[in-house]
Amino acid sequence: YRDKAVTLEKQLDAQCHFRGDEGDLMELLGNLLDNAWKWAAGGVWLQVGCQGSVLQLCVEDDGPGIESERVEQVLSRGVRLDENTPGHGIGLPMVRDIVEAYEGKLSIERSEHGGARIRITLPG
């Protein structure tokens, strides 16, 4: 998406640590940021924080968002909400699988920026 004019705002707590496989973290962030960039009109927001040993990740965009009644659909393998946009429909299901493997929580809701807000909480 190098030709797409999207800005990234980030808040990263340097004290936070991911207690798991580096590849899993890269898969989580890679899929979430790829989707955010794909759908963003002009902005993506990334927050990484922690409460004690609990890691909290939040990725938001200002795109069209995901309707609450379609959240379960986008978490199913092979399901895509827009067949005209490149993708395979496996990114968010992979994110869900990784979060579940770490006994974490995943939520998808409307962002205050208008698009999607995806929150992940992973126990330490």
C-alpha cells in the first residue's frame, strides 16, 4: 500500500512484553495492520499497552468498518465481505486462532474514527 496516503499514529508502551512466539506476534500485527491499511481512508492507529502481565493490542482505521452482525462472518475462514478487494479471507481467522491459542480475547467493534477497532488482550 505504499502508494496509498495513509498515516499511522502509534502509542507503544516500551515496558510491555509479548510472552510467546515472535512469529505469532508478527502474524497478529501483520494481519491486523494489513487489513487496517487496506480499508483505511487516511488513518491507522496502533496502541500497545499492558496492565500487569496482560498485553493489550488495539488497531483502528477510518475505513468503512465491520458491521456488528457480520463480525462472526469475518472470523470464519474464506469469508470476505467485499469480493472486489484483494484477499483470501484467512487473515482475521488466523488472528482469532492465535489469540485463542494464547487464551486471549479478541473483539471487533466500531472505531471512534469510523472504521474498525480490533482489540486483543493476551495474558502474560
